Amino acid sequence: MTAKATPLAELATIVRSKNAGPFRLTFDIMLPDVKTFERVRRSAVLTRENVAKLLGIAPGNVTSIFELEAARAFKVTIKRPRGQCDIGESDVYGAQQHVPFMGLLIPADA
């Protein structure tokens, strides 16, 4: 029997989004322990292409993805679809954009 994948929301201590200036959003994914951090790292699901697909943006709009091993965290930064406070912009603080990451499946065998 193969173990199933787990949604990131069930593994992470914190999944959040916030402003990274008026033209960027950043996503923080914090894991509870080294074992879980390594599972997410080994899964290699946090790639530019996967993040772009997850958020419905072009891969070139993913400006950085990096690991913070000491904090057991990952940080993803993207270009905002609209500048902060632009007409039509619906999340001034960038605090509502993290939800797609919560359903990201992390393989059990990673």
C-alpha cells in the first residue's frame, strides 16, 4: 500500500502571504520540525513552474523561491498582479493570497 500525499496545510505550522513592497507579494511556509521541512524540500514541489501554475501566473512572475533551513521555512516571492492600491486591486495587504498553497500536495515518499 502506498502512503498518500498530504496537503501542505496539514504539514505546515504557518502558511501566509503579505506585501513585499507595492509590487511584490511574498509567501511564507513554516514547518514544525526538520523532518517535515526535509520532506517538503525533497518533494521538490516548490518550483517556479509549479508555483506559477498554482497561482495562475507566468513563471517569469515568480521572482524568487528560497529555503531558510535554520527557520524550517520556505519563502516565495511573486510580482503582484496589480500594484498595491491600484484600481481593481482587491487585497491591499496581500494577506489573502496564500490559500492555493494550503492545498498543495506533498508526496508521502518525499
